[in-house]
Amino acid sequence: MLNLEKGQSLSLVKPDGSSIQKIRVGLSWDTADVGRNVDLDLFVIHKQSRKVAFFNNKTAIQGVQLSDDNLTGEGEGDDEFTKLDATKTDDGDYYICVNIYDAKARNQSFNLVKNAKATIYNDETNSSIAAYAISQDGGKNTGLIVANLKDVGGHYEFTALGEYLTGDINEVAQTIFKK
């Protein structure tokens, strides 16, 4: 498995050069304070259609499906994930994002999160392709643009972004729509 760093890109193809049609991006995290729950919400934004798939509308984007919402980050492996199917998604930019649910009211930020990681899988074979550690100190930020997945004619290119910002789902979406 390849370990990506911020800014690195990866074309998601099979060893024979053919496209991986179905991918999964998993997110895992732990809390820095034992006994304190930090609810990270994974969501996906398709920039061109201005649609957002999130915990209340998991299938808002054609070809994108989100997992159930993990409220605590407890347990081994991926806490939340999204699946993307290149045979169903439209060409364009898909942003994998996360924010802390109700961060302002709960007085929470990414300085309470540790061991955060995004893992990219070939969902056809259930094998991991690459991982991207995003656990650097996020400080007082409450939102994170993890990565860009670009659908380029039936296959994906993954770019690790790691862009922290302050904001909820709507504010993160507005930042992406302005890109």
C-alpha cells in the first residue's frame, strides 16, 4: 500500500492499466481526550452539480453512497466511508470532506482528533491502494477538505489535499464552489 502525502496525486488504475471502476474512501480517527466523543461527519461534494451527499442525504449524488454515521470514532478500521462508482458518476471533481458535527455548540475542533487517516480501496477487490495520514494538528479548525477525486472519463484520479478550515458542511461547500 502506498502512503500519500499532502499534494500527491494517484491515478486509480489496475496493474494492467485498466480503470478501477468502483472505489471506496474510508476515514478513521480517534479522540485525543479519552472519554470525550468527537463526531466527525464524512461528506462528498460534486463541484460541477453543486450537490452534497451527507449523513441526512447519503445518495444525493448519482454514483456516490455514504456509510452510516459513526458518532464517536471508536473501534478499529474505518469509522465512515464513501463508495464511488465511475460507471455512474458524472465527470468532474468530487471532494471528500469532513467536519465536526455541531462543533461550535460543543466547543470542539480538530485539536481533539488524533490518528486521522483516509484509506483508498479498490472496491471491486476490497484491497487497499493507498493511505493518507491527516492527523497533523488541525488546531481550532472544524472542517477539512481531505481529497479531490476527479472523474476523468470513467476512471478516477485521487489528490490528497488536507486543507483545514473553520466551518460547517455549508461553509465547506461554499469554499469548494468558489475554487
